[in-house]
Amino acid sequence: MNRASSPACIFLALLGVCFALLGLAGTAVSAPSPDEQEARAILFEIDDLWRATSSQGTVRMQVTTANYTRTLRMEIWSKGKDKSLVRIVSPLKEKDTASLKTGNTMYTYLPKTDRTIRLTSSMMMSSWMGSHFTNDDLVKESRLADDYDPRITFRGKREGREIIEFTLLPHQDAAVVWGRIVMTVTAQGHLPLLATYYDEDGVLARTIYFSEVKKMGGRLLPAVLKVVPTDKPGEYTELVYETMRFDLDLPESLFSLLELRRR
């Protein structure tokens, strides 16, 4: 996005943006409070915001670092929360470079060398396409509700807007890198405004800003996601969703190694 999300729904998502009720460990568990139930319901909404049962869209990604600025345009597809395909359409030198996620496995296709690489665990925290998203963001997209336990920590007006803020703490056995995620959403509609990611030591690592709410594919959602790393002043990656369609009849064969290599 780490939900922040992937481009399919990091795209996105990225954040993830973007994403079953959370299982609670133990044999004797008290019923969740109304606030806990509401926080979980909001998290499920956010997890599904860019995804639905399936989706297809076009995304522009601008990466600004201390050394360069580059812009990529991509086509993205997703099905459920476990399958996504991202294919670069421009610039020409990177055209047809693609990433495929199936479950917790991710593959990258490099057309220049005609190679398909299955990413190892040691490669997951590497930058995806030179952006401030990681490969792990793509794998973890739309899985916040599986790995984190949300709690509402603020409800009221902030900067003239009614908002709800909730904090996500990872389950004890969750394989995640973030020690805490704090999300801010609108009180009405539960659209994400801000997400801050903290490492295991409680240090702020990155912030994702959501803006320019538009109606795409029959639903309102932020069209712009901007991830800003704390330790790299002036750097950022911005995702702009240009088109989105939802609940399409996408074939399973679309999310295959054969399709990944298609030019």
C-alpha cells in the first residue's frame, strides 16, 4: 500500500489503501463492545472500497525521490481479496512489466529479459517499481481485517470535519511489519482521509493521504492516494485512479502465469 495498500487496491491501495469478523484467540472470549463492532465494520468497508467482488481500472503513479521523478501508467485487475494483476502500459521502456498476486505469493514479469520471478520473503520489503510502496504492500492488500484488531480512539470534529479515528493493533500471531496503524475516516460514509503507519518501536514510518473523492464505477472513493515516508523529506509516491469498474465477470485464467507473461 504495509495495505497501504497495493496498486490493485494499493492501489492503492496502498494504502491499499487497499482491506469474516476477526477471529479472537482463546476458548473463553467476551462479546465485543458496540465500539469494537463498529470499528470492525468500518475496517471491512475500507478493505472493500477499491476492490468489491472484482475490479478493473487504470492508475497513474508518480514517484518523486531526491534523485528523480518518474510517472507510470498501469492497468489493474482484482478478484476477491487474494488475486490481483498489475500491468504497466507506459512509459515504453517499462511497458508490459507486470506483477501477479495469488494468495500470499507474488510474481514479477520482466519483458526485457523474458523472465518471471517468484519473490522470496527477503524481497518482500523491497521497493515496488521504484516507488515508496513495497512488494509486501501488494501481497498484504485488502487483508487489514485479517491481521489487525481495530479500536475507535477518537470521534468528533477535527479541522471543521466530523471524523472517526481508530487504531489498528496487530494480532499476536500476525505476520506483519507495522506495530500500529492509525486511520482517520469521515463520520459519514467512512471514506478514508489519513493513515499513519508506525514501526514496532512506535516510530512513525509513513503517512498516506487520501483526497479528491469522486464517483467511479458507481461508488464514491478517494481518487488520489499519496504516501509520504517519514525518513525521506520531500519524497512521495502518488497514485491517481483514472478509471475504475467493479463487480465484473473476470475469468480465473486472467490471474495466471500465462497471462502475466502476455504482451
